[in-house]
Amino acid sequence: MQTSDSQVVRVRGLRKRYGSARAGFKDAVAGLDLDVAPGEIVAVLGPNGAGKTTTVEILEGFRDRDAGEVQVLGEDPRRAGRAWRARIGVVMQDSRDMSELTVLEKVRATAASYPDPRDPAEVIGAVGLEEKMRARTRALSGGQRRRLDVALGIIGRPELLFLDEPTTGFDPQARRSFWDLVTGLRDSGTTILLTTHYLDEAAMLADRVVVVRDGVVVASGTPDTLGGPEARTPVVAWDDDGVRRTERTDRPTAVVARLIAAARPDSEIPGLSVTRPTLEDVYLSLIGEAAISDGVGVGAGAGVDDSKEAA
Amino acid sequence: MSTTATTTGLDQREGTARRQPGTLRQGLVRGGVELLQFVRERDSVIFGFAYPILMLAIFATVFGDDDPIVVDGVTVSFAQYFLPGMVATGVMLSTYQTLAISIAVERDDGTLKRLRATPLPATSYFLGKVLLSLVTVLAQTALLLAVAALAFGVPLPDDAGRWTTFAWVFVLGTAAGAVCGVAYSSVPSSGRSASAVVVTPILVLQFTSGVFFPVTQLPGWMLDLSSLFPLKWIAQGMRSVFLPDVMASAEPSGAWQHGATAAVLAAWLVVALVVGARTFRWRRHDDG
């Protein structure tokens, strides 16, 4: 474990509850730990209401917390000042603010608040809006507005960039080019904390994935190892007199060979499949949804039970 | 967008320790942004900026010379009588109304939250708003006086004393109106309701503050109520500038009451400043 000084983000035991004594309290964040190392892209995954945005907004200094320790770029966001704000970049989840300013005017005006901003035209080019440079921001499409949001988030040359569900509503091509932009930023040394609903986005971008559920971290790791080897164990499934049978095994070939040996020569084994859980399967099992591969819960059984209790 | 462009264009510099841009400089940038937005939004230009000028033109044309106002044997044209009220209305529209609506809308649509995420100081944000108010109210008043003098033959004062009165009533009224706008911006619960919530009180006050017709025609209680608000005093101060002194006798108190005008406007300035500073929110009511 690295020391707190070398972490860009360090969160311990973060708690935030909403509500009132009369209406009842809800723990949006219930003892969350999080570390982000310099130069890392960390993706925070979780269902709606898991506490992702609340956590990110506490880290950005927008919200107060009820308990826990938070350090962002070595400072407590609750007390951090303008110099600290100049070192972070924020792309918020919902931005509805439209204006009669052009893209270039808006980016330029924002740049004026930073001590060492990037070149506005360069940033607009990087997010792929050169052709819209002189268009009013009100006239931009949803995807173009999102790119403008990103341009405004990185104009100040932030050391740490927050991206809260940045590609919601993008078409596949726009997402692809957005991913190029994000990896480009990481390659140039920007640390990025990303929240997303999209598993492929996390798999593509993140050095590390953190799964949040009910306000706590339920798993953390690289996209390839999330959930541990147990969660990645292949599943062999087949029909036995109309009954679906499944077997989790590290040696699927042996299981299939056994099934072949038991079957009549040259006959098909009905409904045979061998599935290796995808990141999506692992994720769904972690957040307590039924996994999709052949209807088999691949994660800890407790996760599936929990979802039934919650439902 | 290509990957090469992003990696070459967006380098992270090491060891830069430049100073934050100054609050005043950022305020001027914000002022430029506010002005650009204002002139590009046609409805704000027509309904805020041109409103007093249109009203003067319509009323002066309709009533023309047939309805001169006579007080103690001194006659003034309707346009001349109407002008001070329109100057006062313009001051309140360009300050209170413009600021209260725009800040409420900007809070609702997330503009304020976005600004909060940058190192922009709150002071610079308000400086930009004040600059917008100042520029628009100056342009509006100049245009209003020009139209009154050139199109309707309203005689403008030619002595320094009256212009001095004009200056301090104008400055104090503009300042009070601007801080009232900032303070009142927290009242509308959403951006959509902002226009109605902000415009209604100022519209009512226009009728009860002697802007459209002499306050002597109003019931006493209504006049007393209106006397609590800045518009009545700005209008009265402007009448002392643009009307002959004998017309002071047409005021309910029989005098121009410069002392009371200064006191009421200064009180609004201070109270709204304190209330505004305490209640100002970057985020919506429902946003945590």
C-alpha cells in the first residue's frame, strides 16, 4: 500500500446520508474506501443510486460529507481553495446550461480563470469540435455538448480529471473517439476518475475498476481480474432430459469429455455450452443482479440472494 | 478527432507554478461574457432594455399635447412628466429584474455549478453581473433621454445641481437594484418560474410607485406600502431632476425629500447586500 502522499485521491470510511429524521435517512455512501494513484484511470462502476455521483461530488468539493477521511491532491476538498480548484477538472453528469456564446468564446472565458491554461483552439481541436468553433453552444447536439463539457474540464490543464458518466447518449463512433481522447490525456500524465454505466468503456479505459454497491466498494481490480479467479471460472451447461444442468469448472474440456463419453456415439449433447464469464457477468454478479450467462449466477451466491431480498 | 492530435496537443507541463489570474481581470472577462450573452438574447433586449423607451414613446404619442400636466400654473407636457418614471423603471429593470432572472436561471441550469468547479472567485462572477447592469442601464438611460429630448421635445436640465442629483440617485438606485436582484435570485424555486416570480412585484410596484400616474391619486395605504420599496424613491428623485421645482408641491409630502430618498436606497443597498451574501447558493434547492 502506498503512503497517502503519493495518492492523488485517498478516501477512507466515507459516509454521506440524505433525508431527515421524519422521512427517514438513506445512506448514499456507507463507509467507502478509494485510492487513485498518479497517472491512473480508475473507473467507478455501479448501478443507479449506488453512491457514485455523491462520492464524486464530495471529492470535487461540491458536497459535504458526514464522516470519513478525504484527501484529493493532498487537500481536504471541504476546505480547499482556488489554487486547488485550478488543479482539478470537472465534467459533471448533467449539464443543461446553454448559452449564446460560441464554443471558442466559452472555452476562452473559462481559460481566463486558470493560471496556466491550455490553448483554447488546441483543446477544441482535441475534442473534435474545430468545425463548431464559431457555433453557438445552444446549437450543439448532445454529443457535441458533452465534448464541449470535456473541453471546459481540461482547459485548465488539470492534474486530476473527474468524468461523471461522460459518454451517456453518445453514438458508438463518438464514444470511440472520446475514448481516444481520454487515453490521450492519461498518456500525457492526467489522472482520471471516471464513473460509468458501460462495462465496455471501463474495460477499454480503466487501469483499475472499482465496483460500488449500496454505498460501499464490493470489488476492485483490473478489468481482467475483477472479482477474482473464482468469478472467472468457466461454466459448462447442457440439457439433461429437459432439465438445465450447469457445472462450474477450471477444466471445462474434461467435463465435456465426460459428457461425450456418457452420451450415445455420434449424438449431440442438447444445449451444450461453455461460457467464460465476461466483465459484464462478473459485474452483474457483484452488484447482485442475475448474471446472464446461461442463467447461472457466477459470483458469490450471497450476491444473488441479496438481490432477491432487496426486490 | 485523432489519437495523434490528442497526445501531441495536450501535454501536461511539469513544475509550473503560475499565479492565479486576478479577481478584477476575471470579473472583466465575466462582464464581457455577460454583455455578449445579453445582446445576443433578443427577448432580453426587447423586454428589458427597450421597454421604458417603448412605453415613453407610446404614452407620449397617445396622450401627446392634449393632456398637459398643470401644477400651480406651471405646465409640463405629458412626455416630460412621464420621463422620470421611465428612467426609474429602466434602472430597476436593468438591475433587479435582469440579475434576479439571470442568476435564478443560471443556478437552475447548472451554469453556477460549473463556474463553482473552476477557480473563478464569486466576487468576479458578481463583478461581471454588475458590469452588465451598469453598461445596460447607462445605455438605456442615455437612449431614453435622447428619445425624450429629440422626439418629444422634453427639456433636459441645464444646471449642474440637477445633474448632480441625477448622478447620485442613478448610482444609488443602480447599486440597490443590483444587490436586490442578487438577493432575490434565491426566491424563485426554479428557472422556469423565475420570470413570473421576479417580474410580478416590479410590475405591481410600477403602478403603485407613481411611475405611470401621480402618486396623489393612490390610496394612502398603498402609497405607504410602496414607500418601503426603492422604485418609488428613484422615481421621486428623478422627478426632482426633470420637473420644475414647483411640482414638488404635487408630491404627497409636498417636497422632493432627497434625504429620505438617499436613506431608503442606502438601506436597501446594505440590507440586500447582507441578505444576498448570506443566502446566495451555487446549487439548486433540490440539489443536495
